[in-house]
Amino acid sequence: MEAGPSSASAPYEQELQLERIFHSLSQGFQKLDKLSEAKQQAALKDLTAQMQEAKTLIREFEREARTDGMPANELNFRKKAYVQELNGFIGLKKAYAGGAAARAELLDGAKSESQQLAGKSTQELMTMGRKDMKETDAALLRSEKIVNDTMAIGIQTAETLQGQTRQLEKVIDDLDEIHFTMKKARQVLRDMTRSMMTDKLIMGLILLVVLGIVAIIVLNILKAKGVSLPGNRRRLLWEPPEGGVW
């Protein structure tokens, strides 16, 4: 066992007894595989009794150390070390006990089956053998059917996933096409807007020219009728002098 935080303190009597028990348990489990089945059971009982004694000693040590005022960290450290070592032996005991129970169950089953077969004739044994073979064949057929059904489901699932993948790809392509169309539409709208602005400017210029021509025509008509325009009694530069000669 590892030394605790204050290893200078003298060990208690319970700790000395625990060291002896743990040493005995270690040797007992090492010899267990070399014993026969019956002797193993007896040895396991003896080892179990020693482990129970160790558990009692750990409780007594904790109670006495707490009464003596041992620091809590030192008490917990030493107790934890003993408990861990005891739990290791308990695990070994469970492993051996479980293995012995499994072996006993197999032996009991084999003995029971042997007793059942011992009282049967050769014809009955052959009938039982054929029946077992038929049951085995039926079980194999069921297993094969399950495997085939599983494979069919897997293939169908794969095909479904593949179809869904194609649909998703088509949706993505359609979205790309819509995005491209919207981009082209925005470009066309910009071009149309620019063209409309240019057309409005041209129409404005044409309107100004038409208005100028109409004004000139109106002035000529008024002049031809001898109408004098107010505020404009001076001769226009473009109007020819009297007699038709400049």
C-alpha cells in the first residue's frame, strides 16, 4: 500500500491485520486456478470470509482513527487505499464465481440432454435428428429471407436517396437559372431606363425645335397680316428693306 500524506504516523492494529489479509487473499487467488472445481468452491468461500473480515476492519479503523482525531485528509487517503485494494479482490471473486456458474450451467445442460437421449432408441434418435435438421434449415431460410429483405430495403433506400439527390440537383439548377434570369432582367431594366431617359431628352429637344418653328410661322403670319407686335417696332434683322434690296 502507498504511503499516505503523513506516513510517519504509526499504523493501527486494524491496518496491520488488513495487510496480512490482503497478502493472504493475493496468494489464495494465485493458487485458485490450480485447484479442482470442488476445491475452488471451498477456496472461494474462505476468500469471501477473509474479504468480509477486511471490510469490518476498515470500518473499525475509520471509527478508531476518527476518535483519535486523525486529520481528515490522511484518514480519507488511507481508507481509500484499503477500499480500492479490497474492491480489486472482490472483482476477482465475482469473475471466478461467474465462470464457475457458467461452467456448472453448461455441465447441467449437457447432463440433462445426455439423460434424455440415453432412453431413446436409434429410430427415435434419427427422428429427432431429422427434426432438428429441419428446424435448422427453416431457421437458415428465415435468416436468408431476413438478409434478402434487408438488402432489398437497402437498395430501395439507396434508389430513393439517389432520386431525391437528382431532384435537389434539379432544384439547384432551377434556382441558378432563376438567379441568372433575374440578373438579366435587372440589366434589361437598367438599359431600358437609360434608353427612356435618352428618348425623353431627344423628345424634349424635338419639342423645342417644333415650338421654335411654330413660333416663327406664327410671327410670319402675323407680319403678313400687318399686325404690329407690341414692344417690337424695330425691323427684324432678317426682314428685307423696302424695295426688296438690302
